[in-house]
Amino acid sequence: MNQLLTHTQPERLLATPRARGVASVEAVVALPFFILIFLALFYVRDELLKKHQLGMTARTCAWLYSESNCQVVPPGCQNYLSALRPTSSKAGNELHDAMSEVESKTHDFTKLVSNVVTGLIDNIIDAAFSQSFDAAPKSSVPRPALFGGGSKGISGKYHMECNLAEKKPIDVVTDAWNIVKP
């Protein structure tokens, strides 16, 4: 009786040649699938890391370039920045319209003050909303041979307007004088 129980235990059934053959076939079928998943996991990881790195580089270059009023290209960003281009800004147009409306409703003395303020603010509005650029670094990630080989191009992009250059009080007074001088 004891011998009969030992032959029906599951451990004994796996030791048969038929059971071992089924397990081998399963392994042969499943192994390429697991290798494919394993390679895809590392490829996608590398691609996402590179995309994140390029996005951070684009953002850093854009902020540093904008901080200098788009005058000085930051080191390492020479190939990433596009040429400055005019921006048609809704906010800038609305500010100009509002200032024109206020100016039309003023009296003679206040028109003089309005002209000075408008002259100063127009330059600021134009400088703040008139130029923009893109920072767009590009790179590539090697593609595994299982996925066709070669490399995949990846880029990051960040759009920004130019900030105002720092003005000293004497610059503000000089600008005001140049507007109202006879």
C-alpha cells in the first residue's frame, strides 16, 4: 500500500518523460517572449530618460537665454536656440488698446503725463511681448537589433519670450526726457 501511494504523488508524476517534454516545450515557447519583454523594457527606459534629459536641457537653455534678454547665448546652448522672431501677442495688443483708450479720455495736462507714461510703457510692452524663440535640442537612442536596429531620433522643445533687460533709474529718466523734450 505504501508503494502505491508513492507512485501517485505529484512529484513522481513530473519525473515522467512526457511531463518533462511538456515543460521543455513551454520553456522554448516562453523564453523568446521574455527576452523580447526584457529588451523592450530597457529600450523604453533609455528612450524616456533621453527625452527627459533633452526637455530639461531645452528648458534650462531657454530660461538662461531669456534671462539675458536674448543677447547672450549660454554656454552649451549654441546649437539648440532658434532665431528670434516677432510674436503677435494678444496680451500686448490688449494693453496697447487699453492705453490708447485711456489717452483719448484725458485732458490737456494729463495728456502730457499720459504721453510720458505711454512712451515708457509702450517700450516695455513691446520688449516683453515682441520677440520669442524655441530651444530644441536633438539626440538619438540606439534601437536594439530585435526592433530593427539603427537609432531613433528624439528631441525636446521649449518655447519662450525674451525678458526685459535690466534698466537703471537713469535709463528710465533718459527715456522719459527723450519722449517729452521739445
